Amino acid sequence: MHIFEELDYQETPLGEISLRKRSEPRLDDIIIYEVKMNEEFLMSSLFVEAELQLAHLALAAIADVFTEQLNVVVGGLGLGYTAAAALEYTSLASLKVIDVMPAVIDWHRRGLVPMGEKLTGDSRCELVLADFFALATSDTEGFGAANQDQKVHAVLLDIDHSPSFWLNEGNGAFYTEQGLQSLADKILPGGVFGLWSDEKPDDRFVQLLEKVFSSVESHIVTFPNPYTQKESTNTVYLGFINL
């Protein structure tokens, strides 16, 4: 039986946002969760491999660097898959997931999305209503709670479509040497910055990252696309800070 349900719809300062749940007849009626912003599809639970790999690639890369438990920040909650992947690590001490949309945080707290209970039920995970880019580029604020200058071990970012295709024009200031340096200053030596992109690796962005971080990697993540009957790709960038 075909299912289509709009679980939530809200008007926000950034536009109209909606959460939908539907079955897909072309794929044996599997259930898919989708988020739309102003009629544009932002994310789907059908394509989450790169979101998972954003956490796995970044945290695996620093697994042997630190003896202490890790404090991690995720910029962009979305459907929660990056955060859920980070919670799989027993080395994780705390996870702050920052999102500017009250509606998105509300979906998880109400259990409207698949990862909602996993995130809200884990004491290590805190959902924070804030502008990630404002915190990341601030010279006076950080990601810590009691100590605003507290540095973290990893920052994982999945908000914009790519480093050059932003959801909000105001985000563009982050993708500059100054913006990335402000973020890097909030990461501990030995730590990592990870970024998801919907596009193929961009040499210009890699060169920009190399101005700020000690070493840089770009990983192409492939996954099957049942609609095209071909493989699709996303990119995960990693920027490391030397000990």
C-alpha cells in the first residue's frame, strides 16, 4: 500500500521546510524520509552513505591519536545519520550537534525521524539550537559549554550542498581562509575537520584547506542509486591539525 504523509511543515526565516514520509513503489515500497526546503529536496534517508562516512572517516583517522575520550561537534543535524554514526564510537565522550532550525531539532525530540530516539536517548549527545557558522567563525565564542574557549577533537560539517553551493548566502564567509582558520583554532592539535559535499572533489577548495590545515584528504564516497541504476558519488574532505 502506497504511503505518503507530511509529518511536519513550518515557515522559517530561511523559508518553508517540511518533513515527509513516503513509500517508494519502484523500490518494493520501502519507507523513505525526505526533507524539503522551498520545494527543493535537501536530504533523503535513501542516500545516507556519505553522511555515515563523514563520521567514520574522520573519527577512524584520529582513533590512535588521542588517549582521552573524544569531544566532537557536528554542524547540521539533518536526519541525524552523521551524529548517529559518531555515537557508535565508544571513545566518544560528548557530541554536540548544532542546527539553526528549531523544526529539525524538534523532529528528533518528537521521534518523527528514524535516528531521533537514538540521538535523544544517548546521554553523550546534545542537540544545540544555534548558528554553526557564527560559532565556528567567532573570535570570542567556541563550542564549549562552561568554557567558551574549549577546543574539541573533531568538527564534522554537513549543512551546505558543497563548499561553493550554499543554502544561505551568509554561509559563504566560512569558506574562506579566515573562516576556516577560525574553525581550525577551535580544534585540538591532532584533531580533524570533516566536510560533506554533494559534488566531486574541488581542487580549488583542497588548495584553500591546505592553507589552513597541516594535511588534507578528499575521499570520494560511492553508493548505488536505484533511480539511475548507476553509482552516485559524494565527497568527504578531511583537514588535519598536526600535534
